[in-house]
Amino acid sequence: MQQYVFSMTSRMVTIAAACALLLCVLLFVLGIEIGARFNTTPSADAPMTSAAHSAVSTDSVPPQPAQQGANDLAAVPASSTL
């Protein structure tokens, strides 16, 4: 049986370290790109402009009652006596 001996020079170690660092950077950038795509809303399913989106969001919110003051007669229930 033959025995194989592998040895690396300092140049090969430097190249391997640079490739490993480059791989880590590329995986980080790929993770950022994938995360950005998951975070956005799909534009192909529901194409909406920003004006249409704001109109939909304001129409879906029910109107809030106005703040009633202490001297406002409309704030007094009908069954109460004055």
C-alpha cells in the first residue's frame, strides 16, 4: 500500500485563506440579498402604486370619534338629567 504525503507551502496557505475569506463574504452578501427579497411584498401578485396603496390603507381604517370636551352636550347620554 502506498502512503500519500500532502504538504502546503506558505503561498498555498495564503491562497486557501483568501479563498475561504472570499467565500464567507460572498455567502454573507447572498444572505443579505435573500433576506431583502423575503422582506419585500410580492409585486407580481398585487401590483399597486404607492398612491393606490395609501388609498387602500386609509379606507380600511374606521374613522375615530372626535374627542369630546367636558362642556360638550353631545357627550352627555340621553338618559341623564341636566
